[in-house]
Amino acid sequence: MDLQRRPFEETIGERDLTHWRTPAGRSLARAVTRASTWTLGTWVLLATLALGLLVTLTLTAGAAETYEAVVAGDGVAGLDRPVLDLALSHRSAGLDSALTTFTDIGGPVGMPVLSLALVAIAALTWRSWAPLLLTVLAAAGSLAMTILGKQLVGRVRPPLADAVPPYEHSASFPSGHTLNTTVIIGVLTYLLLTHLHRKRTRTLVLVLAVLWVAAMGLSRVFLGHHWFTDVVCGWLLGLAWVTVLVTCHRLWLTLVRHHSRRTDERVAA
């Protein structure tokens, strides 16, 4: 395996990941290629800072609103009790057991085991380090956001009387199961899409990934382990982090192609 450009990782169907359609994307790509003569650490740091700022201003706006609603006790947080009551009205022994088993997959044991297995298969099959590197970055970021969010907000989970055992006692906001599943499944789905040639297959994979992430979050509410706003925040923060990682990967592909073209031009000259 090597870290260099692999053609099948540069496209999703006919979409060239090194071709930036938006003005902001083209500007960012030009900045990275112009800075490519600097040290690797310098341009990565600058690109990460720029990306973090852009994503913070756009995709996490909803997460900030959710946080304010939790603190103030209004807004979307007003849905928490009604949504939990709706879940309570549909519970049954069989469904509770099935969802408990499912939600364990997204837990602190299930998700690492599943992701390691999938990453190992992908890395060996595709002979690329990209799955390992992106998944490690994804997991580190989502774990940091989960820990920091719980410490900052310190929200209490729904009453134990409304929860399905086994009970959990850590802070409720945000939902770690939801955030981590969104990030890991999001990154792995992105990588898988770069290796699928049929549009129908890519659509199926994308739909299944969305359903998986949605089901993981809603199962946490159904079992009484989280409030609805905990899950909403997990989805939003997870989406923001996946966006950063995907953009960084595309910048890397753009930079590698830029250097490859410059090398070819020097050889031709």
C-alpha cells in the first residue's frame, strides 16, 4: 500500500473529486496548490483552520441553535418530552430487545470493532492507507467532540423510569452513539462511493448509510437513553466533521494531481 494517488479514489461515478465546482472550493484548492512548496505541516494546518472556520459558520449553525434551546429550555428542546412519550407508547418487549442489540453496535465496544473490521478489509482490498488514515482522524474528532460536549453541557438523561435497561449514567448531550456513528459510517460510505461504478449501487449504499445513521439516533430516543435534541446535535456535529474530512481528502487528491502534472511537464520539457 502507498500514500500516493490511486485513480479509483479520485472519482465518485463521473464526478472528479479534484474538480471544484464552487468559487469557494476553487479558491481553497488554488491556495493549497500555491502553498505546496511549504512544509507539509504548514499547509495542512492552514487548510484545516480555513476548513474549520467555514464549516463552523455553515453546518454547525443548527448545532449551536440546539445548544441554546437546551440551555433555555425552549425551541426545538420543547420536542424532547413529546417525542419520548411517543416512543413510550410504542414499546414492546421484542422491539426493546431488538433495538438494544442494534444500538450496542454503535456503542464504545461495538463501533470500534465494526469500524476496525471494515477498515482492515477496505485497506487490504484497495491496497490503500486512505481508509485507515481517514477513519482514525474521524474517530479522534468525534470522540473529542463527544467528550467536550458532555463536559460543557452536563445535561441529565431522561428519567430511568422511562429508559430501557441497561441504564447509562453519563451526561446526555450530545448523543455519542449518534455522533460517532454519523462520522464513521459517513467517512466509510464516502470512501466506498469512490470505488463503486454503477450509479444504482452508489444510490443504494448512500440510502442504506442514511437509514443506518437515522435509525441509530432514533433508537437512542426510543430506548429512553437520550433526549431528541441530544440526537439532533449528534447528527449535525457528525455531518460537520465528515464534511471537513471529505474536503481535506479532496484537497489532498488535488495537491497530488498538481504535483504529478508539474512532474510530467518537467519530464516533457
